[in-house]
Amino acid sequence: MTGPVVDRPAPRSRGAGALVLLTALVLAVTTSAALNPGVTGQATATPLPAPPAVGSCLLLTADRSDAVPCDRDHHAEVVQTWPAGTLPPGIATFAAVAAYPFGSGGRVGTASCQDAQRSWVHGPEVPGSPWWSASSPVVDSQLLAAPPSQRTPSQGWVACIVVAPDRQLLAGSLRAGTATPPASRLGSCVEAATNAWGPVTLTCDQPHHTEILGSFRIRSVFDDQGRFTGFADDAALASSCAALAAALTRTDDPTFAGRLEVRAVSLFPASIWEVDAIDPAGDPVHTYIPLPQCVVELVGGGTLTGSVVGLGHAPLPLG
């Protein structure tokens, strides 16, 4: 006997359910995109920082480079720069400079950096300068790489900096023409004892008897056409040396009441320049040109322990 047939609704297929779910997701994503379209584009790298300005002064550590006013203590003065992506002539990679941070004991330099130093740091043009070149502050130059926070392993700015030979702090700008006298440890002085080549040079913060204020200017014996005009006589050299000493010490009496003697003298016997030239009459000249120095020497006992440049009316730094 056959039982009754019960009429049941057909079960909903799984495929239809998945289609409904997919449709709902598409609507949700589309609605969200319409309400919040966002920004399309391509990610780009952040540009690396620019180098410090030429003329700025830097307080340095092995991993920091902070610009400070030049009348505050600082380690270095910037004289030339190269932005990230460029390198000084003669330098193959940025890493070659970055491998020697300031104070690490090693340093990197180039001819370009040395040229920038010479044009930046030199003696002032003062009375007496027609015959003499005032002594430049004794400094070193080197290349400095951007600190770690301003570089990648292969790129970053590079700067040529001038620093004290002992790499210690400075105060005041080293740029030629500034009013700040150089620190005594940047001055050119000599010991009293001599060897076969002349006195032993040292910095002026060490005990000494003589300070070199200037060196003979070779161009003074040539005219504008490069013709040899003759060496100055002793009186002209002595007078111009005294004028140079007065200007550099900033006093009308560079002898400081007789404690110093101002002299034009050849401290280094080997300092003679041999030259073939033409005189104003057009005749060939073969001559030897001595290269003296304009110096101040302490008279009597004791020693000097500092530079007299910029001293003015202050007492002599006697040891």
C-alpha cells in the first residue's frame, strides 16, 4: 500500500546563496568607494636635507651636525658644499667620506677643498700689505658627510669645513675680512732655538719669543705686466713691517713700550727664490729674491704665551 505523498518546497541551492552574498559585498565596497574616493598615485622618496649654508658654523659630534652662531663655541666653518647626489671632485663614493666622521682620527680632503680654504682663510689687507702678506690663521680643511639622520648609506650632502688643527672648539669666524682676531693656537710663532733650516715653528699658545706677523709678498717685486722691478731696500721693508705690526696688533705702539722689537728678517736661511725674469727695459734678469718675514720678538727675559694680533691696549701675554 502506498502512503500519501507530502508536497514540500524545494530546498534553496547553495549557489544562489553565494550569489546573494557576493552581490551584497560588491554593493558595500562600491558604496564605500563612492563615499570615500581616497587619493591615487605613486609613492615617492622624501628628498634628503640640503647641506648647511656656506659660512655657517657647526658644533659637531660623531653623529650630529648642529648649526650655531659663529660667535659661539663651534668646531668648524663651512666653506663649500655639495648636495645629496653629487660628490666633490676626486671622491668616488659618498661612503668614502661618511666612513670618517668628525673626531674619528681620520679625515678626507680634496684639492677643491684646499682651494676653498685658501680663498676663505687668509691674512687681512692692512697697512704694510704692499710688501707683506699678513699671516693666515693656521687651520686644516677636510670633507664632512651629512650625519646619519640626514643621509642614506649611499647619499647625503658633503661639506668642506675648516677646523683648528687640534679639532677643538673655536669662537669667531675664520673668514678673511672679519673683525675677530684668530685664537693664539692658530697663530704662527717660533722657538728661540734654531736648526740648520731655521727656527722650529709652533702655535702661539705655546711659550715662544717670536711671532711671525707676515711674509714677504713676492708680487711686490713685479709690475702689472710681470716685469721684475727690483727688491725693496732695508728701510722700506722696516717701515712697512712696522706699519703691518701696528695694524695687526691694533695699537700705535707695536713695541708695547719697548718689550717687543719689530723686525724684517729672514728667519729661514733657505727661503730664497731663484727666478729668471724680464725687467721694465725688456732685458732678461736672473736673480735671487730673499723671502723675509715681518716679526715681533720679545726683548729681555721671559716668554710669550699668546698672540699679539688684535691685542690692542691689553697687556702682553707673558709667561
